[in-house]
Amino acid sequence: MKQIIFGAVLFGTALGLAGAANAANDNQYEFLYGSTDALVLGPTGISTPSANYISNGIDLYLGPLGYNGTDASTLPLTMPNSLDFFNSVPEGQTILVDAILADYSAGDMGCDASGVCTDPLTIFTYSQSSLIASYAQEQLTEAGVPSDALRFVMLGANPDSVPTDMYPTEVFNIQGDIFTNPLVQSWVDLLFGGTSWLDVLYGLALHNAYFGLTADQIDSATSVVDGMTTFNEIPTLDFGDLWQALFNAAFAV
């Protein structure tokens, strides 16, 4: 009897070790596996993300994607992020590209000659900075930064602006967010009665709700993979949930 129990213990231990090994292997398929550093960019009106903003960004979005960094290794990047988009966006693009190239030149991503990188840099963006990051990808590709060196996590990004063949990217959009629709189509719908000003105001409110969502709401997203980019569409919020999300977001950024 003791031999049977001992054998069962050994078998159970072997299964446990195998399970742990498999779990470790599974981690390699997490989007941000191996990434221990991140640059955090704010939306319009937030030039420098606060410590609270960064901490909540990790909890809600980066952590669930497998990010291995800490608050100390997750740094804000100061951007213009003004309403003067024609100047703010290109200025922000230059700042972001320069920051990434500096880290890449310093060897911070752990890339070898073949373009395999052990510690990819995560770029976490929201709204205007998502547009900036989308534009920056082409510059970074032309500068020779390998696709394995970077991971982009974008909130409230217009799908028409996001490249799908340059760097691994996860986009999180709330259905109905006015800024995630094609801009021309939004105005056409508004002018010709396809939508109302109430819809526009609701869409604007949804655009400000990302930091007030619950983990379950984010997990409920429908994901569509297009090349190197995954678009996660979070179901729209009813009025009660939207109000709660906006209230939460006010204390999260």
C-alpha cells in the first residue's frame, strides 16, 4: 500500500512539474511576454501621465497581457497632446521616435543580429497618442528597428490609421467611440441624418471611459486579428455603465 501511495505521489509530482513547465511555455504566447519596460503616452489634454495613470494602465491593460514590468520601469513620455493636432501630432511623433531609437541604440530591447529581442519595449497609448504611435511605426521600420523589439498597446485608436504589418499591436476600442470610426464617415452620417448629435456626445463620452472599465468589460471584447495587429472591440456601455465608467476614470488618471 505504501508503495502505491509513493508511486502516486511521484506521479502527481511529475504531473505538477509538467504542468508548471507547460504554464511557463504558455506564458511565451502572452502578448507582452518578456517585456519589462514601457513608455506610457497620454491622450489629448494629458501631456505627462501621472503615477496613478500608469498604475491603473498596468492593472487594466498591460498586466493582463503578460507585462513583466513594474511602476518603476513603466515611464511616462511627455508629449504636447494639445488640441492643435496639426502641430501636436507631428511633434509627438518626433518625440516618440527619438525616445525609441535612443533605447534601441542603447541595446535596451536585448535584440540580436537576427532581430530576435529578449526584452521588447512596450508602448502604451491612448487617443491622440495612439494616432501618433500609428504614424511612428513606419518611421521606426525605416530606421531598422526590428518588429520583435516593440509591442504596442493602443486605446481608442482609429483602425484605419493603425498599421497591421509592422509591429505586434493590440488595440482596445469601445464600440460606439466616436474617434474609432472613420472620421469622414462620422461627419457624413451626422450631416445626412445617419446619426444624431446625441450619438456624437455619447460617442465622445465613451472615448473617455477606458480607464473606468472593469476587467470583465475589457475581457468581453471581441477580437479580430489582422496581420500583426489584434483589434479588441469592447461592447458599448449602457447609460448606467457609462456613467460608472466615467466616474471611475476621473479617479484613475
